[in-house]
Amino acid sequence: MDYQNDNYYPGSETYTAGKKKPGKPRFLKFLWLIPIALLVLILVMDSFYTLKEDQYAVLTTFGKPTMVSASGLQPKLPLVQKVTKVSKSIQGFPLGYRQGSSENHDDESLMITYDYNFVNIDFYVEYRVTDPIKYLYSSSDPVGILKMLCQSYIRDTIGLYNVDDVITTGKSEIQAAIKQKVMDRLDSEDIGLQLTNITIQDAEPPTSEVQQAFTAVETAKQSADTAVNNAKKYANEVKPAAEADADQVVKQAEAYKQSKINEATGQAARFAELFEEYQNYPLITKQRLFYEAMEKILPDMKLYILNESTGVETMLPLEPYATFGKEADAE
């Protein structure tokens, strides 16, 4: 056996006759480029982020946060800067109940009023983020703080009102008072949140019997309001006619007053004239006044003159004497 031609190596159990040992494939030489390409791709993807219209972005560089509010595609330093997105839109949470469930949470809804009555009240709280940096880093749970403040001031305010006001007529006033208290406290806490609204969703006594009683009270109040409105409507309809009648009566009274004044003025003037005439002709004036009075009292009276010596009666009409008195007065 020719060891050289057959490429035989002593001590080896196998040998290849007339063949060379194969080398490694060429693509294996470039496998080290794959991790580099992946790293480059990751760096490129981490160099940009997209921000929506209703979002804030808090960009953290070596632990220092900055706020970005412009929407669209935004650049950042890969692996160095971290982006946290925060919603700008109004958000909310319920108190006393859970959305999608009819179960009441008495630990949140059961409260005591000023007149020592119990009442179940459900609220819905709405808020929005005004400062995303303070929202993320001023406290560990800003929404939890808001919820705690709302529960505290709700109980404090409900304790100032009677149960009738809480369930029926005082809801708007109570909501406004609670909202103002919570807003003032959030300003002092400065956690980047703003209360936009707090609404009473439901308010009712804890038992059905009491609920029926309050329902009856509310119905009675509505009936009373209806009666008052009807009365005001009737008053508005009747009042113009009454005012017109009153104006007419006043005008008639004024006219009567003026006529009496004129009459009294005329009588006073006539008396003054008679008095002056009396001073000038007292006897004639007396006779005239006598005849005028008799003419008014006894218009058909006739005058008889009896002569005692002769017994002759003479009848005289009264009118000539009255005429004579007027003529004398004219003179």
C-alpha cells in the first residue's frame, strides 16, 4: 500500500483517498455583524417616539425630567432618555359604587347628616393632569390622594346639611361646596392634578321605608311648586285688569274731588257775595233769603195777608217777592 498516494496517516482508523479536508462556509464569517445590526436597529427605534394630541410626555435625562407637550414624532437620545406619557384628557372615578356593578360600597357611600340621619350618597369625580412632572414625581399615588381628599370633604360637608336637603333640594349647593374645598386643598398640595367636577349620582336613605317617605315629600314639594306657579300665572293674568280698574277708580275719585272743590269754591264765593250784599241792604237781603228758602221748601206755597181791622184776606203769590229780591240784589 502506498501511504503517500492514499493520504494514509498512521494511527488513524479513517482516511480519505485522493481528497482534501473541506473548509468553513463564507457566510459564517459575517455572523458577528448580526448583533451589531440589531443593536443599530434598536438604537434607531429608540431615538424617536410619537406623542398624541391628548398626551403629555415627560422626558427623563439622567434622572432630570422635562415636559414635552407638542404632538407628533419627537426625537430623543437612545438608551439615555426615558419617555413617560401622561393623558391630558379628563378622567374620573366613582365613589360609593363601581361602574358596571349595582353593588353599593357602604364604606364610601354611607354618611351621617346634620340632623343625625343616615344616607347613602354616590359621587363621580372628574379630574385632569395639569403638570405631568409633579403628577409623576411629587407623590407616589396622586389619584389616591385626590380620592382621599374627596371622601374627607364629602363627609365634612354632608355633616353640615339636613337629610332633606341632601336628598332633595340641596344637591347643587353641596356639590359646589365640596368642589371648592377640594380645589383649594389641591392647590396647596400641588400634585399636578386639577378637579374639574364632582357630581352627586344618587342620594337615598338606607332603607326602603324611609326612601318612600322622602319620595312622598319630594312629590309634595313638586305639587307645591306647581301650585305656586299656577298662582303666579293667574296673578299675572288678573293683575293688569285690576290695575286698570284701580286706575279708573282713582280717576273717578279725582274727578269727584275736583267737582266738590269747585262746588265748595262756588258756594264760598256766593256766600261772600251774599254777605257783602247783606252789609249794604240787610232787610232786603233777609227777605230775599227767606223767600228763596221758602221757594225751595214749599214751591207751591201761596201768601195770604189778613187785615185784622177789616177782616179782608189778600192772596199773593210768592214768586213776585222772590223776583223782587233778585232785582234788588242786582241793583
